[in-house]
Amino acid sequence: MLRIQTKRKPTLKLTNGMRTVKFALFLASLIFLALGLKLVIVGSILNVQFKEFLDFQGKTSISNGAFFIITFGLAVTLVSFFGCSGSLRESRCMILTFSTFLVITFFCEMILIFVGFAFKEKMFSMLQEEMVKSINSTQPGIMKTWTVIQREFECCGFDGPDDWQKRGTFMPASCCKNDLACPSEENPLYGSGCYESLAKWTSDNLSILGGILLVISVFQIFGTTFSCLLAKSIKQGYDIVD
């Protein structure tokens, strides 16, 4: 009787060190997956809340930036799946895909950090110019943006309340400390301008963002290294069981 012999599925033998690397890679992938989902949620919230707001030029909706956050979050979530699934299934192809994504995002982050700090002063100069021009605008989107800024930063106008008085219009209610009809002795105006407050807030958050990106970049270097080590071990570790 003719007996048909079939090859058994290759099995992978990993050293204890590579098993540790495999677990670390899976954990890192889960962290990136959670980060991606969080970016999608944050971007969606920003898109809903700021859909009607315009930038100081009145050309672009502030919520447009939320689409970039959502897109990037979806990309992170998708590729993190390759890291999680690849480490569990010990799939060299998936692990290398995850590693490639880490390398690409690493260089993108380095570019963002460089551009952010290199053009920091230019950005503040443009912000100052646009705020001065926009204070005379009657577009609802721009007016709503000014309202939110004045409420959140407890400020009034570009340099102060005089900016609105020079404009020859009613003082915005958002300039009042109690957000009611003003000014009055019981409900005085915010005395400081919004540019300094907004510029300081932007500068502080850029520094924080830069620090976070640097920390993430360090983890990406380790993640890429672990991915390459595990992929190499998988390639060399298969033995055919006779």
C-alpha cells in the first residue's frame, strides 16, 4: 500500500532571551495600539468641538488639524496590529512591517522636532500678525475663536481691552470676568491682552510635545532593535521535524 508522506509544519525554537524580547515587543505594540486609539478619540472630539471655528485668517477650519490626528491615529492602530499579531504568531513579515513603521515615524518625529524649534520665532511672528488683522473681522467663525480664547485665557483683545474700543464696537461679553454685560464696577474687564497668554501657552506646549516625542523616539529605537532581533531569530530558528 502506497503511503503518502507529508512534511510537518516547521516549529520555532526560541531561546529564553528571545522569548523575553518577544514579550517586550508584544507589550510595546499594545502601548502603541492604545496610543493610536487615544489619538483617534482625541481627534474625533476636537473635530466635533471646533468644526465651526476658523483660524485667524478666516480660511481654514481649526478642526482640519483634527483630521491629521485621526489619520495618524488610525495608521498607528493599524500597524500596531502587525506588532501584536506578529509577535504572538511569530510572523517575521508582520514584525518587519511593524519595525519599518517605527523607523518611518522616528524620522518624521525628528523632522517635526527640528522644524518646530527652528521656525518657532517665525510662527509667533505670524501668529501676532494674524491676530492683529483678525480683530477687525466680522466673520462668525473668527469671532467665535476670539470668544473662546478670551474666556479660556482670561484676556481681552490683542494687547488689552483698548483694541476692541478702538474698533468702535461693543465690548465682547467674553472680555468680562463674569461673562455678562460689561463693563461695570461689579463686572470688570480682563486687563491683559491675549497674545502674550496664547504665545506662552503655545511655547509651553511645544516644549512638552518635543519632550514627549524625544521619549517616544527612545522607545522606538528599542522597539526597532527588538523587532529586528526577533525577526532574525525567527528566520534562523525554524527546524524541520522529521
